[in-house]
Amino acid sequence: MLTEIHPRLPMRNKSATRDFYVGQLGFEVIGNDTFPDYLMVRKDQVEIHFFRFAGLDPLQNYGSVYLRTDHIQEWYELARSRALDIPELGHLQHKPWGVREFALRDPDMNLLTFGELIG
């Protein structure tokens, strides 16, 4: 039986990644934060891990994670109010597959797509 999934995304700079996820999105650091090449963050039931990839070219990064929420409008307003990097096609939209979605990019160009089921 599978019980959880914790995506691992690349990061170039641990401080910048921590500042973005904790300072901008409200995640908290979990686990032992003394390892320079690894970071774990959590918000509500979502946990994301990051590994150091010093040679990462952000323009060639295809890291991506899909986050389900039941407060899509609040997340979208937070992203806009903080002038986070929302791609041109990433603004809040109703999708034909029955969700409202928007996307943003972190400092390493990992794509975070937020989705809420339309009920």
C-alpha cells in the first residue's frame, strides 16, 4: 500500500529556495536543516524535498509538481500580491477537465501548478 509521496526538486541555492517556500508561500522547514545539499519543507499535508544541483540551468529545468487545494483563489491572490513568477499561460483558468488551475515558478524554474476541483 502506498501512503504518501514527497516530490524531490532541484535547487541551486538552499537559502534562496528556503526563502521562497517559507517566506513567500508559508511552508515550514522540517527535519534536520544542517545538511547544505538538502531541504525539506511542509505546508498542511504537502511535503516537498529539494536536492542541491549546482550546475542546474534554470532555463532547462523541467521540475514540476501539481498541488491540489480547496482554496485556489486565496493561493492565486497570494501569488499575485507578492508578484511571484506566474508564466504567461499560468494565470487562473477553468480547465476542461473540471479544475481551476494556475501555475507559478520558483527561483530555479520548478513549475508549481495549483488545482482545485470544480464542484
